[in-house]
Amino acid sequence: MVLYKTLGSVENIGTVFPIVFFVVATLISLTSMTRMVEEQRTRNRNIKSTRVQ
């Protein structure tokens, strides 16, 4: 009986872990892309303000 409860817990963890992993990976990717876009915008503004082409 105890073994079945333990197996059920492991199965639940096996189901939840990939979901949490993908959510965290998505948030990290979104944050990184947002930061890179903002840096590129700043770079473009600086280039345009100094009229370098």
C-alpha cells in the first residue's frame, strides 16, 4: 500500500515538473528577448542622434 502511494507521488511529480520547466524556460526567453530588443533600440537611437550612417 505504501509503495502505491509513493509511486503515485512520483507520477505526479513527473507530470508537473515538465510543465514548470517549460514555464520557467519561456519566462527566461521572454525576459532575454525583451532586454535585447531594448538594447538594440537604444543603440539605434544613439546612432540616429549622432547622424552616423
